[in-house]
Amino acid sequence: MREIRIEGTQRIEPETVRSYLLIQPGDPFNSQQIDRSLKALFATGLFADVSLRRDGDVLVVRVQENPIINRVAFEGNRKFDDQTLSAELQLRPRVVYTRTKVQADVKRLLDLYRRSGRFAATVDPKVITLDQNRVDLVFEIDEGSLTGISSINFVGNRHFSASRLKDVINTKESRWYRFLSTNDTYDPDRITFDRELLRKFYLGQGYADFRVVSAVAELTPARDAFFITYTVEEGERYKFGKIDLVSQIKDLDIAPLRPLITVKEGDWYNADEVEKSITNLTNELGNRGFAFVDIRPRVNRNREARTVDVTFDIQEGPRVYVERIDITGNVRTLDSVIRREFRLVEGDAFNTAKLRRSQQRIRNLGFFKKVDVTNTQGSAPDRTVITVDVEEQSTGELSVGGGFSTTDGPLGDINLRERNLLGRGLDARVGFQLSARAQQVDLSFTDPYFLDRNLSAGFDLFQVDQQNQLNAVFSEFSVGGALRAGYQLTENLRQTLTYTLRTDRIFDIQPNASLFIQQEAGRRLTSSVGQVLSYDRRDSITDPTEGYLVSLGTDLAGAGGDVRYVRSKVTGAYYYPFSPDYILSLTGEVGDIHGLGQGVRIEDRFFVGGDNLRGFATAGIGPRDVTTNDALGGNEYYVGSVGLSFPLGLPQEFGVSGRVFSDFGSLFGVDQQAIITTSTSSVTSFTNSRALRLSAGTGLSWKSPLGPIRLDVALPILKQPLDKREFFRVGFGTRF
């Protein structure tokens, strides 16, 4: 071969073409080498067509160059903007155009739309030829409608109905009322998560052999919906057999640990309870100083007896330390706000129980819609990296409440609150309460980590103007403020200290008002110190479903001012889940106040009714003037409530649940004695019955897109003749 001639090049130098050839001048013609050279030129992606032919002793290489992309455009896209779509593409302006790359980019765009639930989307690439071997590439997109879920079916379920299993999984069938949700669009990752939810549900019900055989999604011919079928094998239901606890750690006394195991022989097998027992044991061992423990449940399944023996084996765990804590997803909230809720810091011994507790504390902040805490191996086998992925939510609240009282008439309140001010976790609130006879304004501010220490500090300012002329009683004006400081004594035990300074004035007492109230006329200054000691083991402070709370509060007035008393209050709450949807709640409160060398004034006494005793109006029970029926308040009281919340059979997306409740309580004890009016020789007395009041009712709660809405209807069952009743209370709120 004497020469190689290159034809058809425009932008590419002929020498560049020759560099890809595997045959050179002087070489003999070789069909294999020529074929390999042809493939090498095509592999460059620079040419749309290549041909090699022999002309005498000359090899003629003719090429047709691929065009250069001048511009990439999109038409018909509404769901995603051009910038988002361009980020998915390999092709860019000034890049060589090839059909292979276009086909790959079309697939990427379709995958993007399918991930958003639009499986009917189509992408048609169009090429507009320009001069100088340039082209404009236009992707014509038909996004189509969201590909919903036409139906969800279960095969193999014998013990649970399809409707019950549909409540377990996240994927939902498309319905008109799910326009605010995306769970009714097809998502392969969600289907995978549903398999795990089904497995967890059955294992919690005793079906230890359960497995999901398959989860198949079939697209309709019109490509507008999916039919999803879960095939399951339930297996037999098992009970717990022998429960044992052993330890491989030297000198560890396991006898005190046995009560921490929540599973009992003879109960239905429940994998959640096994995990709960492991958590209890890990926490207790951590408190004892055993940082590196690994508790493994050894399971022995007896298929004939249908029992599962569980042995909790305590072993020395690997010595792993926290190398780093990474936080992602927080746009507004500072990293320090999240880090200070961690029970672990860099360099600590890794502890799964503390990690779970940290996740719970971050969720309890109420700043985030989603909190995922995971750990992966760090730079060495004995190092782990903790990753916190959060999704922020609105922390500003505009809450509006309303009700009706036979005593006060219509009443309402408005509260404006920001729980994460400046992204620093600061809590600021301003509230307004208004009724036919009272107006109240209060302002509060709290820094939960004052001076970057585990010490909360804050203040309250308030003004209350009660114009009781509507009921011909009296008017009261109060103004004051309080300073607060709180700190953790232990993980669950907290104490808050307060100092309050306020002035109260009772005036405009009507002539026909109770003589007991007329004696209260005047202005008084109160200076008091107080504390609240609370032990909180609830699973959530915002929406508890399990656990308990005990609180003791005391106030002492007399450090200056005109008023001297000691006041105590004990509160408690207990929550027990019969199932994830049925929550039993027991709450109670007891209070007592005693004057120190003087009687207790009406503005310092307790009043019961309304929110703390539904079915009775605010200040609806307790000591009353028998002549005027004016409420006098009481020095001692107790209230309690038993309630059960439950689903109403509506779709979970509605967020509507029902509840039944029974409230009980009493208010009694005043310092006054009967008054004898000399001019008329009449006696003014009051009721002071310790009789129990009891009410029962039902209510609705709706977690609406605009915030929680609550409606309670209650009727008194046990009451006294002078008690004031209230049929219903309603409250609603919104977020911004």
C-alpha cells in the first residue's frame, strides 16, 4: 500500500483519522486490519458513517462526521423545569451528537418521570439541522398523568383481611381524596418497603414463618394505572416458649436484669417485644458501665408445639467508637441544635440504645417531618460514622381555639408561636384570649440551651383583664411576669425553677355580687418562687402513645409582696397501646393551696371545669354563693380522665380518629365563714361539697392540612344543683 487518502473531514484533522487506523503506508493490504480499523473509527463516536475502499495501491478512507450540538431544548415539560431535565442528560451544547447518546438520554428522562409516578410519559427527540454541521436537539415531552394504583390485592392471606393489610402498607389505592398524598402513585422503592412492613406486622402478631413470596406490579395497557399483587405465606401462629437469659461477660449478675425482659412464656410471639427487651437490657447495661455489649436473641422454633424459645445471650460487643456525626437535610436549623440532642459525641463508645434515644430526642423537637439516623463503618473497623438525615417542616404555628360556655358565652383564643426561631431552637409565643367577659395577652420566650449549656431559660409576660359585668359579679385586672430556668437531673428527670411577680386588682364589684367577693376588693402584689419536678417516660411529648409522666409542682408566695401561701400540684399521665390504633390514656391532677397566716384570695384559688373537666363550664363546679350562685374557687381539687382513642374506619389519609372519655373531679375548701349581715340579720353562706362530679362524652380529632381540629361533646352524669354545664368544646388551628 503506497498511500492512505482521507476524505469527508470538516472539523477533524485528517491526521486524527489516520491515528485511529491500524494499517499504515507500506503495509500490505490486510482485510483483518482494515476491518479492525473500521471498527476503531466507529468506536470514537466522532463519525456517523465510515467506509474504507481500495483504489489501486491507495486506501481511501471516507468519513461522515457526527454533527455538533448547538442547543438542547425541551418542549411540553411542566412537572420538571429545564434545569432539572438538563442535569439528567449526557449531551450538552458543543458536544458531538450521536444516536446512541440520544437514546441513553431518552431513557434517563423516562426514568426521571417514572420515579415521580408518571409511567405514561413519552419523550421524542427531534433534530433540527443547521449549517456548519451543527444541530439543535429538541426533546418533545408528553408527561402524561400520574400513574396511580388501580387496585391492591393480596394472595395467601387467611388470618387477616385485605383491608387490614392495606392499612399496614404505605402504598394506597388511588382515590379522589388522596390529592394531597403521593402514596397512591407507583414507586418501586415503596413496594420494597411495604414488603418489610408486612413482614414486621406478621412477626408482631406471632407468625414467625411469614414471608412475602412476591410483590408484582402490572401496568394497564393504557399505561395509566398499576395493579399490585402481594403473594404471602402466613404460616402458623406461634407462642413464646421458654424464655432465658445468659451472659458471656464475666462477673455480670443477670438476676436483676430478668425483670427487664417484657416477653412472657405463653404469650403470642411478638418480634417487637423481643426488640424492646433487647433495648431495655442494653440501656441498663449501659447505665452499669458496660459500653460494649452485644445482646443476641437465640431463637429455637418448635414447629410441632408451635412455640418459640428465646434465649437472650449477652456477649462482649466489638469495641467501636464514634468517629464522626454527619448531619444532612437541615436548611434552616443549625447543626448545633441537632447535635445537642445527641446522647453520643465524637469519640464516645458506640451504643445502639443511645443512638435510638438520640433519634427520639431529635424527633421530639418537632422541627422535622422526617428523621433518619444510620451508622456505617468509618475509616477503620473500630470506627463508625453516624449520619442524620432530616427533612424540615414548618415550625410556625397560628392556633385558634373556640368554645361556648353557659357562663362566659362564646370564647376563643389565638396563639402565634415560632418553635425554632432563627433556626436556633428558640421558642417564642404571643397569645390572645377573648371571651364575653375576659381578655388576656401573654408573651413568652424560651432558650432551651441557654449559654450553650443544658439549661433552659425564659420569661413570661402577661396581662389579664376580666370584665365580669356580663354576669354582674366583678372585674379583675392582673399584670405580671415570670422568669424560668430548667435543667435535666437525669435522662428522664427534669426540674424547672420559676420566679413570678404579679399584681392583681379586683374592682367594679356589683352591689348584688356575693359578699364573699365584695370582701376581696382591692389591689395585691404577689411575689412567689416555684419549681416543677417531672419524670417523663413517654414515647413522644407531642403525640404520646405509650409511657407515662409524673410531675410535682410547688409554689411559695411571701418573698415580698402582700400575699403569702404555699401551693402544691401533682399531675400524672399514662398511655397504653392496645394496638397501634387503639390508645388508652389515664390522666390525673391533684392540687392544694394553704394560706400562711392569712386566707387564700379568690384570684389564687383553683377553678375546675372546661378543659380539665369536660361537660362542665369553666369554673363550673366548686364552692358557690348560695344566694348569687357566684363561683368562689377552692383550695383543694382533683380531676382525672380516662379515654380511649380509636380509628373510625376511614382511610388513614383523612387523619380522622374518634375517642370516648370520662372525666371526673371535685373542687372544695374555702377560707371564709358564713357572713351575717347586721342590718338585715340575714346569713350569706356558700356550698362546699366534696361530692364527685362525673361526665362522659365522645369526640373527634382531625389532623387536617390546616392543622388539628378537635370537637368534644360531653354530658354530666354526677353533678350538683348549682353546677354550670357545658355541652361541647371545639378547637382548631393552622400552620404557616
